[in-house]
Amino acid sequence: MAQNQARILIIGGGFGGLFTALDLAGAGEVTLISPEDHFLFTPMLYEYLSGEVEAWHIAPQYKELIDERVRMIRGEVTDIDLDAREATLKGRERTLAYDVLVLALGGITNYWNIEGAEEFALPFRKIAHADALRARMIEALDHVPPDAAPQDARRALTFAIVGAGASGVELSTKMADLLHDAFNRRALKGEPRVMVVEMSSTVVPGMGEDIRTLVEDALKHSRVEVHTETRVLRVTKDGFTIEHGGEETQVEAAGVVWTAGVRVNPLIEKLEVEKDRRGLIIVEPTLQVRGHKNVFALGDIAFYKDATPTLAGTAQLANQQATLLASNIKALLDGRRLHARHFEELGEAISLGTENAAVLAGGKAFGGPLARQARFALYTARLPTWHHRLKVGASWFFEGTTARPLQPLGFRR
Ligand SMILES: Cc1cc2nc3c(=O)[nH]c(=O)nc-3n(C[C@H](O)[C@H](O)[C@H](O)COP(=O)(O)OP(=O)(O)OC[C@H]3O[C@@H](n4cnc5c(N)ncnc54)[C@H](O)[C@@H]3O)c2cc1C
């Protein structure tokens, strides 16, 4: 297959798909398919919620990142035929033929079939989800009269985050800081209630002791109520029910946000290739799908053996894999040998409230405002394309990154 004529189809424009497309630009007829018109740098979705960053910083339009060497199609793939080597797009009759396929579809929220969760809990994976959550917080605040008794204000401003992994911790501390700030600005009596509910016995399970201590301090500082060894039994329009030590408690809440799990994309669920028990595609050390030399998979949908276990399901891994994958596709097209790589943890950075963060780098954890600055610097370097990095870096440096208060939408009784 001549390299410049090969049709390379990349499904999914997230960390795996976009970075692969950027590396492959010009190496064939490269097509990138995504349902959205923008990439999303998910690690900073919390800062977008709080207004510390703007949408254009972390969710740049694809057309600003890729040039004419990559064809962008906005759409959703509904079917993949590995034998016929073609993909079907929703609402289009003509299929897309490929010579090389890259599966980079990522995951979706896993509600674990918990009653009412999918219907009533808010997901937190996209810009639209952050907008909806911010609007929900403002709406709840707007319904509290200025002279409300502290217990009434607290009940009306109760929010719960399900799952105390990195996501739940980042989200709960951000939400708590924003709501406390809004209480002060509006001179409300009492305080909001932000709860984080976790099934296991600790917050950030799987992370090291050093970083956990910083996280626990931050949760205390932001006055987040932590409920470990607690299960959510059901979610309703007005709240949720939890169980701890055999005892059930019903809690009224203005919003329940679900960060307690990811499952593979439904399109991958129906694809007949070799998978592990979690439904992840088992890929060879070259990132090729077993039994299909012209099909590659990476990121959240792929099980890659030679990676530090804590990297599973992270942007870091998808990002690193994209480099290997692109170079292996070039090798495949040139008839050269494909390579394998071991993937290492590059460090962790967790945002903790609107003025704090924790960073783990070179085996050492540190926290506070300096860690927050370090996180911004680190993430500037990980944004896609030099041009975008420079624009965003300049904006953060000169215009600042202060949180935007939850302004009233208009007072309603
Ligand atoms: C809020 C949040 C915060 C996170 N924070 C961190 C962090 O701090 N550090 C870290 O390392 N990781 C973090 N992650 C995890 C990280 O985002 C994922 O591991 C990473 O995005 C995986 O990359 P991916 O390419 O596999 O999937 P994704 O980046 O999810 O990309 C999948 C793409 O496929 C597209 N797609 C889906 N279905 C279809 C279809 N049918 N047809 C066409 N396209 C489709 C999607 O729209 C999306 O563009 C976070 C995730 C979330 C949700």
C-alpha cells in the first residue's frame, strides 16, 4: 500500500484520536471523525466549571488545530464492518471505506444500573455537562431568599458528588469553594452542603499516601462532607438515598453529580474482537487489535499490558499511545517493523478547590497555590499544538486564572 494513498480512518477526536491525527497529518488520506466540533482537555473541565479557564482554552475547535492534510467529519459512527473495511455514519447512507482504522472512541459514564442514576444524576464529561452543572448551582442559589434560615439555605444548597476518585475530589472541592463564595457574596446565613460519597474506605483509592493526605486536607479546608464506605442506592429528582453500615438515609439535594465510573463506548461493546473481562479491546504491544493488522486501538477502550497500572483510563496514557500508534501506522505503510513501548506514569496533578492543587512529580507530592501554578504550567505544555499552547499560555499569564463567581440569574422566590 503506497503511504500517500492509504485511507486512514480515525474514529474519535479525544486524546487518542486527535493526537494520532496530528502526528499522521500528511501520511496518507487521514480522516478524523468526531460527534463534536471541538477537542476537550478533560483534566481542566473543573477549572472551566469554576470559570478559572474559558471554553476556547480547553475546548478548541478542531478546525483551529488541524490543517487541510486531515479531513474532519463531524458525525457519529454507528457501525464498523471489519471484514468489508468500512464504517457507517449516523444519518448517512454512504459508508466510509478505510485501509487502516484507528479506534479511539473513549468511554461513557457508567451508572452501574443504579435506580434513577442515569435519569436524574448529572454526568460530568463534556463542556455541556459543566455548563448544566453551573446553571444548576446558580439556579439553586437564586431560589434561596436573602433572609432564609441557615438550615433552609443548607437544605436548598445541598449537592452530592458520587465517587471520590480524582474526579469526585476535584469536582467537590471546586463546587464547595464556589458555593461558599456565593454564600458570602449574597450574605446568606449558614453554609452550603457539599457531600462526596464513596463506596471504598478512602478517598482517591489507588493513589499514594502523600497525595491522599493533601487531598484529605483540602476536602476539610473546602468543608466537603466525606462519606466513605457508603453506597448510593437510588437517585430521584429531588435527592438520593445512601446506605452506610446497613442503615439507609434519604437526602434532599439540588443536584447529584455522577463521577463513579466509566464503561467502554457502546460501539466497542458490539464490535467482535478479542476483549478482556471489562470489555476493553486487547491490543498487541504495537497497539494493533488482535487478529487485525490494519486496525489499531488506544486510550480508554484498549487494554495495553505494558503500562504502569495507575495509567489505565487516563489522558496521559492515550496521549503517549498516540505517538507510538502514529509511528507504527507509518511503519506499516512503509513495510517497516512496528515497535512496542513501555508507558510510565508522568506524574499527577489534582486541582483542589479554586486556589489550591496537589502535584506529584518525581515521586514527591506538594500542595498549595504553588502546586496550582505548576498544574497550569504543566497542562499548558500538554495542550494540543504549539500554536494553541502559546495562545493559551499567554492568556493565562497576562489575563490571570481567577474563578468566576456564581452570579445570580435573577432572583426568584
Ligand atoms: C472530567 C474528566 C477529567 C479527567 N481528568 C483527567 C486527568 O486529570 N488526567 C488524566 O490523565 N485523565 C483524565 N481524565 C481521563 C481522560 O479524559 C481519558 O482517559 C482520555 O480522554 C481517554 O482518551 P480517549 O482518546 O480514549 O477517549 P476520549 O478522550 O474520551 O475521546 C473519545 C472521542 O470519541 C468520540 N466518540 C465517541 N463515540 C463516537 C462515535 N460513535 N463516533 C465517532 N466518535 C465518537 C468522543 O466524542 C470523543 O471525542 C478525565 C476524564 C474526565 C471525564
